[in-house]
Amino acid sequence: MNTTLGTVLSGRMLVALLMGFSSGLPLLLTGSVLQAWMTKEGVDLGTIGLFALVGLPYTLKFLWAPLVDRFSLPLLGRRRGWLLLIQVLLMGSIAGLGWMHPAENPLMLAVVAWLVTFFSSSQDIVIDAYRREALADRELGLGASLYVNGYRVGMLLASGGGLIMADFIPFSAVYQIMAAGMLVGILTTVFAPEPNAAEGVPTTLRDAVIHPFVDYFKRQHALLVLLFILLYKVGDTMASHMSTPFYLDIGFSMTEIGAVVKLFGFWATIIGSIVGGILILRVGIYRALWGFGILQALSTAGFALLASIGYSLPMLAGVIAFENLSAGMGTAAFVAFMASITNRKFTATQYALLSSLMGIPRVIVAAPTGYFAEWLGWFGFFSLCALIAIPGLLLLTRFRDWLGEDEKRAD
């Protein structure tokens, strides 16, 4: 127990938390906050919709991740050198976004917004690599949970805090304040220790591009692992995508949704990821993936139960608490799993590939969920989402031989 507490309170975990904040802060500054600013400035809906394309770097970041694995900058080491440069550029681009005039020059606004997402996704590449290399294998679950919590706090500050501030000060000033918020990440990078580089890191750009993929796909279960990454949270993703229309359809008001789902749900997720990280530290990644995956499926089934009961605030609160707790735990285990299967020689490239793959269900599989809900009804739809968790859990049995080693180390 003392070992667990010491790990929780270690400087390594504080770095994971603060880097998570730095990673989450920029995300919605080119999303909901920018959309609100453009709407206030009278930009047409068609143009606002097209701005979703500025987020493409988040899904394509594996294309330039090999550069981070191959080259080192002269200051602060292989990981922190890149991270400091990218964070300074990100801070400048966020500030620059605040100097734009959305209605007068939307094209220039798009260019600067793209720079924000490019530097933000590049920061994610380096932070993910840093976390994998700085933490021991048994610490990856807890490190992932604290990173995710920091990420969510950064997103909340940027979206909720940014929109609230915009009622009192100009959006241009909001973006300057958010740019200053990147100082948290910059100071963390400067004072954090540089992780030890693994032996055999790429020495040529060709090695950095080709070897990470060769190294991954020569593994016994390479394709099954990719399939597992696609399936593990797909039911949870599908259910979440249709949750707001569901709440409204069964009679909940916008205020009730905002109070219970957004605020109460946020803190339930924070608690869930912390509890999940500590449990992963105790039981290992394999057993955590199983247990949290089952809880995710049961929590999704809770929506089907709410659909059969109808309007009930206590039931809504209970379902949301359970769903967000289990989602936080599942995300912590999932992120730790992806980090654990990367080779420390090519951490940036392999993790960027896996995390990009993780985002596919959010975009593609979630797209037809409205049609499923219309066809099956709410009860049938959420029951389907719960059952879809089964294939991913069954795939876990194929990984027990090597992933189960985490349990032995934890015992």
C-alpha cells in the first residue's frame, strides 16, 4: 500500500497530470469556442461547418511522428527539446488566433486554426512518447488516468471557461488568456526530467519511417490487437454519440442535461479514471481491461433501462454516474494498454498510429447511430451498444499469454 501511495504522489505522476492539461487545453479552441466566436461574428453556417477540416492533423499525426523519433534538438534532450519548441509555437499560434477577424478574413482564420491543431497534435505525439518512456510498465495505467484527467480539465477550462469569459470580455482576449495557459506545459517541460532513450533508436529517417511498422506487424497478434483497439470502446462510443438526443426525447430539459450530465458526469469521469488508474497499478492491465470492459457494457445497458423507465431524475443521475465512472476506468486501461504495446525505440510513431486508429470509431462507426436508434428504438439501440462490447472482450483472451504478465508483476 505504501508503494502504491508513493507512486500516486510521485513527481512522475504530477508531470503526467500537467502534461495532460497542456494537451487538452488547445483542443476545443479550434472547435466549440471558435464556432461560438464565428457565430457571434455572423459567419454563415456552411463556413463554420467546413472548419471541422482544420482538425485533420489529429487523425493524421502518425505521418510526421517518425521525425520526432529520428531527430533530436540540441537543448533539453530527445523528447523535451521537441516538446518545448512545439509548445512555444502552439502558444504563439493560439495567441495569433485571437488576433484574427472571423467575418472579414475566414481563410486566414482557417490557416491559423490549422496551425493550432498541427502544433497541438504534434504536442500530443511527444507527450505520449514521453509518458511511455518515463513510466515503468506497471505505472502506465495510473499515468494514463492522471494524463486523461489533466486533459479533461484543460478541455473544460478552454470550452466552459472560455465561453463564460466571452460573455464579459472579447473573444480575442479569451484566446490571449488561453495562450498564457500554455505556460503550464512549458514550465512542466523545462523542469521535468528527460527519460532515458532506449538502445537501438532510429539513426536514419528511413529507419524511423519503416522500422516502427515492421517491428509492430511482425508480432504474433498484430492484426488482432488493431481489431481490439477498434472494438473495445465502440459500444460506449456509439451510445455516447446519441445520448443528448435520447435525453431530450424522453423529456429532460436542457438545464437538467447540463447540470446532471455535463457537470455531475464530468466529476464522475474524473473519479473513475483515478480509481481505474490505482486499480490498474494493483491488478495489472489485462485484468483491468476485462473488469472495466464488463462495467462499460453494463453501464451502456443502464441507458436501455432508463429508456424503459422514462423520465426520472434520480435514475438519470444513477445511470450517468455509473456510465462516467466506468468510462473513466475503461479509458485509463485502454490508454495504458496502447502505451504498453509500443516499442520504446519507436514510441512516438507507434503510439501515434494506435491513437489515430482509436479515433476511427468516433468518426465512422458513430455516423449511422441515428439510423440505428430510429430503426430499433431507444431500448433496442442501447441494448445493441451493450452487446457490441462482447467481441472486443473475447479478443482479450487471445492476449492473455503476454499481457497477463502484468498481473504477475502486480501480485
